[in-house]
Amino acid sequence: MLLASPAAGASASPSASRAEVSKQLVGTTLVRGQIDIEADGSVSNLELEAEEKLEPGVVRFVRQTAEKWRFEPVKVDGKDVAVRSSVSVRLIASQGGQEQVRIHVSGVDFGNIDDEGNARVQKVSMKAPAYPNTASTMGGAGTVYVVIRIGRDGKVEDAMAEQVNLRAVGTEKQMQEVRDSLSSSALAAARRWTFRPPTEGPHVDAPFWTVRVPVSFLLNRQKEEDSPGLWVAYVPGPRYSAPWLADDDAPGFSPDTLAEGGIYMADRQGPRLLTPLGGE
């Protein structure tokens, strides 16, 4: 794990007050597990990680949602086959009517079925970034979702912040200063990282590889937002696209569905969801 001691989110004007920006604040949690997909694209089973730490209502909601999902059948040697895939679900809680809390799925990610070992990019050296003084002084914390272009020598050719989600609220100007300082620190570190390119598999001859890496900046006593069962308040930032990424992301994907501590290949081929996130 890297820890430094729309999609696109809503965007207010630079002069927006703290009260106005607070309306963007939502509760969120990340639920992870393994999903079994049958040859016809239906879901037959869902195993949730650390289910005992999850609220029963959350478990029930995620299971009922997943039961409605339908996927494009996965083919092996021209035949539809059943597969098991990792799954990560970003849940958002918002205030409903009569003081009720409403939960919805804001993004999902399904891991590559053949994404292990030498077929994927692996880290060689990844020193964590320093906590920037600007953010620390302002009490700013959050996660930078970094997109990295890796050359065939394993060195970083380019990097950008795809999204920056914050864990504290200020004026829009203050929050932009924090986003800028966190992303600058994350990118400065990322450009010095080195990786081991794939030595086998479908991407071995690619001219370059693109990976995503979540980088968290947390203050004292704050916990990683992807800890099982933990709900945190956050303000999702706007999402930007890396200019060298030609392919569209999988349906329903959002950078903040990626859990801490991972290196995620952007061109991996996981199960493709055909139904809406809510399964309707």
C-alpha cells in the first residue's frame, strides 16, 4: 500500500462557499469479493470479502443488485464458459425522504480473468510520495488515482491524475489547492517509479503499458477508505482522461473502485457488464 504520512464529481464555482461545497459530500464504502458468472452471462454466486464486518443491509443490497447483473458471455476457444472474477463495488449513501438513507452503486470493477504473474505489469521500485505541506497545513486528505504510461524499459514515460477524491470539505478554492498539492506530490513520486513489463500473455509485445495506481494521503487516525465495512465522508473530484488511452473503459468502471495497494492494468480484459449498475 502507498500511504503518505464524474465518475466525474460535481464541480462548483471557484468562489463557492463551504456550505455550498458541503452539498457534494457523500458517504461511501468499497465492497469487494468474488463473483461467479455462468456461461450464459448470469450470476450464480457472490462471495464478499470480510462479510462479517459489513452491515446486513449492505450485504443484502449488494447481493440483490448482483443477482440482476447480466454479462457478455466469456468465450474460450470459441465456446461460452463459466468464470470467476474479482469484483469491487463503490457504494454511495445519500439522504432520502423522511430521514431515510438511500444507497446506490456509483461504479464497479471486475478483474481480468487471466491477469496473474508474468502476464501483468509488476512493481520494481515504488517509493511513497511525501505528504505535501499545503495539504497538511489545511487538513487536507484524500486519494489520487494515478494513470501511468510505462515504456518497454519499465520506466515511466508519462503520468497524470485521473481523479482526486477528498476526505474533507472547504471552499472550492481551498479544495482545489488540496487536490493540486496531492496530485503534484503523487505524480512527482510516480515519475520515479520503475516496473517489470509483462514477459508473457496477450500484452507482451505492446509498445507501452498503462496502469492505474491509487495513492492515499491520510492524516492521523484516518483509516483507508477501502477498509471492509468502513463508511467515510468524501467529495468525489472531476475525472479526466489520459490522452494516450484509446480504448473506452468497461461499462460501469470508475477509478475509485480500485482498492489500495494494487497496480491495475488499464487494458485488462475482464467480464463486460451488459445491464445498468443497479441491475434494472
